[in-house]
Amino acid sequence: MTIPHSAKDKYTGIVLAILAAVIWSGNFVVARGVSELIGPVSLAFLRWLTATLLIAPFAWHRFKEEKETVKLHAKYLFWVALSGITIFNTCIYIAGHYTTAINLALIGTTSSPIFATVLAAVFLKDRPGGLRITGMLICLTGILLLLSRGSWQSLQAFRFSTGDLWVLTGAIAFAAYSILVRKKPANISSINFLFVIFAAGTLLLLPFFIVEWVTAAPAKWSWSLWGIILYLGAGASVTAFLCWNLSIQKIGAGRTVLFGNLIPVFSVLEAVWLLGEKINRIHIISGSLVILGLILANTVQKNKAGK
């Protein structure tokens, strides 16, 4: 039986969003883990410089062909680069110097979908239905259960720190980015779009990188740190952003951003696989809640929009 084109788009968009979440799942751990090795702005700058250099050979031909279109949409591309490239991960890396990885994941993964849903409703007139809101709340419950390990005392003791506020700022920036990507001009190819915003975001970071490089303690370079930068540039930047942007084009920003709730779930699985940590009942229950919430949130758009 032939699957309708619209159904193929939905399935493809969902797979792309999940793949991006898998790749991004290590980002919060990296932000905290390298906080003593390199400055946050330097890490962000080198990540995006690496991503720009890696994608340039594949995008350069399209860039030359679409140069006039890029100029025409320069203001739009500026805001996309500022929110998704310059601000988002830089805030996460700064936060890694002040707060725990748990707080990074808790605030980053639960607040961004909420902000994106609100922004989509205000600016795109994308009104969430009852099932989508219910699905979002179930996702939120699953994440809180996972990160608190089922302890009410852990949630009661939670307090916003300087680092938490940096994460919150980053979450708002990423929500804005997800909404802006939905308006990507059709005559700018996906590969060229990423190249332009990566390059622009890197240039916007350059002055702050120079200041940090001159005033802060020097980075503690090692092969593992270079490997982390390569992972961030090739995986968490080029591959994950390409998957995420294509997913937004196929299933919309409101649905795509909900898959960010899978990031801490995948982080737990990675900890079991790479670090030998034990999985327990809380992990299973919370992961099931997130998946259930995603199913409900995606069902509502299908029924409402007929896509």
C-alpha cells in the first residue's frame, strides 16, 4: 500500500526530530563536563567555526547560486543566527559554569517547548488544542519525574541560580529560533540556510571570543577536548540542526520542539551504555510518560489540521 505524501512527511519529520534529540542529548553533559577546561564563549565560537568550515564545501555552490536571495532576506537570517546560533548554546555553556547538569537539562528541556507553543500561538496563530496541551503537560511530568528521580523533596529544594537563569534565556532563544525556522524562505536551500546562519552566528560571537581569549584563563587543550569540539561541530551542529530544521519544515515548529523532551531520556540511556549506570523503574516510567505525551501532542495536530 502506498503511503500518502503528507503521511510520509509526518513520519519523516518525526524520525528527523528524534535523531536530532539523540545527537543533542550529550550537549548538557558536555556543557558541565568541560567547564573547567575552556571558556563558554570560546567553546561556542570554536563549535560554530568548526561547523561552518565542515559545511562550507557542501554549501558553497548553492550559496553562490542563492546569494541575491540571501541578501534579500538578510534581516531574517540575522535574527535566526542570533537566536539559534549565537545566543542559545552560548547561554548553555555559560550556565555550565554555575549550575548542575540536572538543572541544565531540567530547565532547558521543559521550558523551551512551552515557550515555542506560546510563540507559535501568538505569531503564527497556531492554536494548541486540548490534546496537544495535555501531551505537553504529560511530557513535562515525565521529565520532572526523571530528573527528580521520583523525590518530591528534590523538587521542593529546587531553586533558580545564576546558571539556571542563563539556561532559561537559552531556552527562550531556542524557542524563538524554532519559530523563525518555520518561516524559512523556500528558495533558500536547507544546506545553504545552515551555512549562512552558522557563519553569521560565528561572526556575531567573534568579538566576545576575542575578549574572553584575552582576559580569561587559557584553555586546557587535549585530544579529548578537540574531540568534543569536533563532536559539537559535526554532530550537534551540522547533522542535528539539519535534521531539526527539516523536521520543522515537515511537521511544524510546535510539534518538532516537543521532541526535545526526549533529550534527557536519551541521556539516561547513554549513561547506562557508556558509564555502566543502572536503569531503574523511575527511568522506565518517566520515559513512557514522555513518549505518551509526544503521541498525544502529535495526534492533535493530525486531527486538527488534517495533515
